Amino acid sequence: MKVIGPNQIDYWYDVLAPQRGLKNRFGIRVADGRCSVLVQIGEEEPVTHGEAYPIPLSLESLSKYARMIVDAILLSDPNCDLADVLMGRKAVVSATIKVKRMAAGQSVSLSHAP
């Protein structure tokens, strides 16, 4: 699953820890030409962890735990484009769209990432 934010794309793999009543999530964040491991414990805000890797990269150059997360994401979603994005075969494009409010005559910028 990927969540698109204003300046980033988060690819998530969910892992449940029912014995402690927590939901832990692990993923990869792609932002500003780099990728990082993403961790969320319970209801806390997600945080990046460890080294940020420049894109494009070879998947073999990732740390073992980062590679395990990428592999889990790719196995859980065969149509996921994460590998293509990390290897530079697919660009992450972010665009700003200007919308003009007709009544007020004001312009508003909206962020959009396909």
C-alpha cells in the first residue's frame, strides 16, 4: 500500500503484534531523491530510521533490515512500483496545480503526486 503525502510517498507493510495489543508498521519513505526505512509503533507518528539512501540504487546496497522490508512490500503487492522507483526506472513526479476560485478571484496551490 502506498500513501501519497505532499512531498513524499510512503510504502507500507503491516505487521501485527497482537500479543502486546500494538500495531506495528514498517515501510519505506521516498522523498527528495532518497529513501529511508519508516517505522510506526501503535498510534504514534511514523518516523524514519537509519540511513537515507540516494535514489537510484541497487537493491543489494540496502541494509539487511531495509531490504527485508522492501522484499516484504513487494511480495505482499506484486503490482507495487517500489522497486522501479528505487532503481530509478520510474520517476516520482510531484506537481503543483493552481486553482482559481471563481467567486473570490483568488489562486490556491494544491499539491498533487500521481
